[in-house]
Amino acid sequence: MTDLTRSCLINCTLIPSWKLNDIRSAIAPFDMSGLGSEIADLAVGSDFVSGDPTTETYIGESAYFLISFVNQSADTLVDVQLDVFTSTSRNRLRVVNETVDELITGQRIERVVRHEVRELGPHSLSVTILFRGTDNITQMLQQSVRFTSAIPVDVKPKSVISNGHLFLEVQVDTKMSTPVFLGQPTLDLKESYRLVKIHGEEETEVIDVGRIVKPGDKTRFLFELAPVDPEVFATSVGKVKLSWTHAMGVRGRLQTDCIDIKKN
């Protein structure tokens, strides 16, 4: 490592989603319209101290990374190239590839990257930065952040055919380490079925505290379905869609594989 690279600081931090409100407050004068679906650009030279993650990251949620590169040398850096990849055991995706023409002493580049957690197991974000100083020699800095995703819920369907209707019970076993608000599951039905009723569903504008589930809780939902053709109960029913919200507003969502009924 050269004296120039020792004088530059690169930092990658996994931040909890609820900390994004702090980021918005810190850079309120700047455009943050892309945040939530893409990469949000923070102004070069702005100051921000990220928080540390306090909860696990689950499949169906999003992980956010704060990337910061600071020129602490006496040189003006030129052709600063930022290359960022997110990786899982199956995929590797480039999420940032850009060049900053000039970075004077004390300036920084900061980026927030959103990574959707869709796979169970290890995830990583790797950052490579290339730059040149007054000696015109290309220097390189690298850093990576790793975390492992967990399963948020187990979904256990059970079905019974009675009086010409199919009753589908969906049991949701909570695996998350903190209490969450569990949204009403919905069904993405195959064309062979139509929804008759969701038993126990009530329309209300008040948060149903009964839907606040704790780790290890088992919650059951009952769907009453009818076959489009009264004489045919197709094996394949459809998929269950789930959503949840943590105490600080962090949201997640999942969709199961297609549910098949077992006929007697």
C-alpha cells in the first residue's frame, strides 16, 4: 500500500432500513427521489454517520449499504472510478459503475445502495475504487461487507373440500427475532378457482393488535374458495402473498410456491 492509498479512507457499512430517515434529514437540500428503488447519490463532501444494524436481515426485505470514500491526502485525486457489486451464491450484479473527474483534499464520494434479499444464505457487497494522484500512478482500494439472510416465516397450508367449496387454511409460523405486524395474506389464485370469503377478516382503520406476532407465534388464516367448474377441483390452487412490518417501519414481503391440494 502506498502513502497515497494510506491517506484515503474507504468505508462500507450495512445500515438498518429505518436509518434512511436520518440520511434524508442529513441531505435534505439534495434530490433523493431515486431512493427506495435505485441508488441514491449523496453530495460529495456531505457529512453522515451511519448506524449499526440491530436486527437480522430476512428474505423478502431489503439491505442498505452506505459507501463512503474520503480523500484525506494532500493530493487532488483524478479519474476516481467507483465499481460496486452485490453477490449471492447464485448471482453477481453490478450496481454502481461511475467515474468522478476530480476529488480535492477533504472531499468524499458517498452512495447508498439498496440490495433486495431474495435468497437464503450469504450475501455480500464489494467495492473497488481506482484513482490517480499527482504522480499519475493508478492506485486501488477495495472493501467488502458480508451478511447472512434468514427465513422470516414458515407457511403451512392445509385444505379441506366440503359442500362444494375448498377451505384453505394457511398457518404462518413466525421465525423473526422481534415482534412484527403481520399483514392479511392474499391469494394469487389459478384460473380454476375464485375467492368466496376470507373468514375472520374485518374492515377497520385501526391497527389490529392481534396481528402483532411475536417470535414463535403461529397465526392461522382461512380462505373459502369455489371451483369455477363446480365438478372439477383442480390440484393447483395458487400462491400465498405475505407482508409484514417491523416496529421502525421496515417492511418485507414474500410469495410462496404454488400450493397443491391433496385429494382424498
